[in-house]
Amino acid sequence: MNWIENLLIVAGLSLDIFAAMECQGSLVAKVNKKQLSCICVLVAIGQVVGLFLGHFLSSLYCRKNPATNEQLLGEIVSMLIFIGLGARLLVKAIRNEQIEERLENNLDMRRFVRMTCGTAIYTVLAGIAFGFLETNIAIILIMAVIVTVAFVIGGMYIGYRCGFNSKTIVYGIGTALLWIAGVDVLIRKILCGS
């Protein structure tokens, strides 16, 4: 996969974080830049660890089973992971869970630790998909850090200024990006064999 496709997949994964940050931004009286920096570091580390762990797990499988049939199986699994992650975001968009609006002076860092741990399984799955597609993990990790930090900051400030009403649109865009990635894997890797 080329870097544009990888960037779109990373962006699709990170849009879930964007929506969560948008909700948090709608609750704060003022954005505390020091806390926001800590949140950026925490969430970026969570993304990097999850992607690396998933990539590592899939590389263990690929080393044990380098045959062509297993490569095809890995590509099918990757396609299903991207479709499934997109479906998860679609469900979140359809549910459109409302949050209890109450003004908070400070952000609770424990909430962000829980959020990062909660999304870790999906990040590990994406790392597995990237590993099966034999992507360069260093490039994926760099993209993940940049996109995650940008989406954490962007989500916080958009939520602070505009509220959390656009989160369903964000989930929809994430769904589209991940489904496009799944269809791309189906067409280019599985059906065309490139």
C-alpha cells in the first residue's frame, strides 16, 4: 500500500479519537494547554503501542507461515478488519449517544487513560492488518503520531468552540475511509493479486 492509502487508514482510525476529544472540548470552561499536551502524549503513545503490538503479532504469524495461501488469508483478514472497524464507527454514528453537558474546569486524565485503553484493541487490530499487508511500520507509526496529535488538538478546540454535534459526521467520514481501505485491499491485493 502506498503512503496516501496508509495515511487515510490512520486518519480513519484517529477520527474516533477526534470525536471523543470534540465531546471533551465541549465540556471545558477553558482549554488548558498543559493538560492538552499531556493528553496528546498519552493518546499518541497508546496509538503507537497498539499499532506496533498488532504489527508485531502479525509478523510472528507471517514468519511461521510464509506460504502464499497464508498471505492471501492475511490479506482477507486485513480487509475484514478494516470493514469491521468502519462498521464499529458507523454503529457509533447511528447510536449518536448524547453526553451529559456539565462544565468542567479541568480535564480528568484518568478518563483519557480509560479512553486510550478502550480504543487499544481496535488499534491492535489495525496494526495486525498493517502487518499482514507488509507495510513499513516506521512510516505507519510516524503517521499515527502526527495524525493523532493533530486530531486530539483539533477535536478539543472544535468541541470547545462549536460543541459536539458534528461527531456523527466525523464517525461517518471514519467509516467511509476504513471501508474504502477494505475495498482497496479486496480489489488490489486479493482480486488482482498485486
